[in-house]
Amino acid sequence: MREVIEELMQWWEAGETIGVGTVVATFQSAPRPAGASMLVGPTGEAVGSVSGGCVEGAVYELSQSVVESGEPVLQRYGVSDDDAFAVGLTCGGILDVFVEKVSQETFPELGQVAADLEAGRPVALATVIEHPDPEWLGRRLVVRPEAVSGSLGSERATAAVTDDALGLLASGHNATLTYGPDGERRGEGMRVFVWAFAPAPRMLVFGAIDFAAAVARVGDFLGYHVTVCDARPVFATNTRFPHADEVVVSWPHKYLKAEVEAGRIDRRTVICVLTHDPKFDVPVLEVALRLPEVAYIGAMGSRRTHEDRLKRLLDAGLTDDEVARLSSPIGLDLGARTPEETAVSIAAEIIAGRWGGTGDRLSATDGRIHEHTAALDGL
């Protein structure tokens, strides 16, 4: 929804009715992730995508039908690879798409949800997409860390979904959850899709060098909130890092400690140490490698620099297990030479770590292309 919220709000605020199709589950090599949305506007405009073009036509027609009837529909698209062209999903994957009618009457909370997104406040939206009782379809909860609005139809179901939505909000993942008809944890019959609109994950780049500018640019492109930090004010300037959300003049280890104490570092945070100067990188790595949970810690430098850095870190009291969390030399082996190419190799390693990728050429591998874990997309 995030990528189409501007157009959605324009129509919603004007009192129009919109058909909204959302990917709520994916199987095999589906082209779009859970949470991707497509809108059908009041005069037939199509905005967004649920499949990169494969089944948009079918979803478009279904959205028009749902707007007319007012009854939400959960539809599955895709079959085996051999028959994929017949249904339009040429990649051979499978999508579950939930299509609903959205207006000020059906979704009065949308204005405040949009305000939360614009302000960067965490908010989760839980919608019943399947239930034995058709009256439950489309019921929703708006879940914030401090409050919950709406009801799914019973206290038990509302409490169960609220707890799970808060967990997804903390991790920043969308998911389709399965319960019994009344919210029973071990049951089946009710499925709920949760959009978890968490603030953007953070990328901390330590070292205001030319490579850092390229890494900040790629991090911004990938949707990270990018911070560049260096103790040298002559290098740490907004002019040199136009793609960073903030540029901080501070000793890296002091800044990282302060961010940890303020609760602004979480399991989605990625840390790139690019100084390759022991007086900067060893102290900040001491802090980073002792953190219980971050997504990625990488450090730039030659193999000789890496060996010297490891010795210094072990001498500082870090354990072998803590040091083993460090990706150094940083990045995947792409043969990168320029700062931009190096930034791509670093981004590739971060992405591979997030989804469990190998970094191998797809043409040299077999099996599914998207081998990410079920926990990340709710399947």
C-alpha cells in the first residue's frame, strides 16, 4: 500500500470509491511481495501493480466487480509452470490477492493511517481476508504500539491478532496469519493479512569517504534511513553526502553507543564501517559486535587490514563468536573497483543476508529463485 498511498488518499479525501487489490501471500517465484497493491480509481484508472504486469488485467476486472457488489474477494492466481501462460502468471508462481472496496464509509481510519505513514510513526493494519462467516471478511484492526482501534468480531480474535500484529510491527514484516474462526491459535479457518508499516530500517555508515557516498546512495535507493558518521567535520558534510538522511560529526563508537542507549538500533539495522583506520573502526566494531541483534555488520579493508583488525578486536576482549559476525572484507566478490561498484557489492551482501541468498549466479543454480524463509512473508 505504501507505494500507492498518495493516489489512494487523493481519491479517498475526495469521497470517491476505489477498488484495492493486495498481494497477501506468495508461493514459488511470485514477482511481487506480500503487501504490493494495485488501485482501480473511480473513472477506471489503474495505479500500482500486484504482479509486475502478469495478472493485472484479471485483478482490474475483479476490482471493478468488487466495487460494484461491495463484497471483498480473496482470489488465487497462478498454476504450474506449464500452464502459467494460460492464466497470465508467466513466472509460474502463485499469488493470493485480496480485493476490497475502499471509501470513507468502508475505511474511515485510512486518513489517520496515512498520517502515521507520512510522519514515520509505526502502525499495523490487520484485515480479515478469509473466514467461514462472510460477515467477517474485510474487518480490520489498526494497531499502534500505544493503542488499537477496531474489532474483528470477538474479544478473543481481536486480542490474538493484536498481539501478533505488534510482533510483526517490531520486526517490520508483513504476514498472512492463520487462526481458528474465533482467533484460536492452533485452529484454521480465519486468515488475517497484516501490513506492518514500521519506520524505515537504518543504515549506519561510519567513515566519510568517497565509498561512503556511494553506499549512502544505494542505501537510500533500497529504502534505508541512512546516517553517515565521522569524527572529522571537514569531511562529514551534507554537501558531500546528498543521499544521506543525516550526517553526524561524532566519534563513531560514541555515536553508536548513544543510539543504542536511545533504543534506535534494532534487528533491521545494518552497519557499514568504511574507515579502515583502527583508531576509528576498532572502537565502533567493539560496540557493534556486542549488540545482541542487528541485521548486518561489515567492515572495509584489505585482507591484511582485516587480519590486523581481528587481532585488535580479540585483544580488546571480544569472543570468537562475536568476531565471527563481522563481514570483512566487506561485500560480495563481484570484482568491484569503483566506489559505485563496491557499493553494489555491499548492498548485494546485505540483501543476500536478509533473504538467505547465496550470492551465486542464478544461471548456475537450480530450484526456486526466491528461497526466502516463510517467517518473512507469512506463508
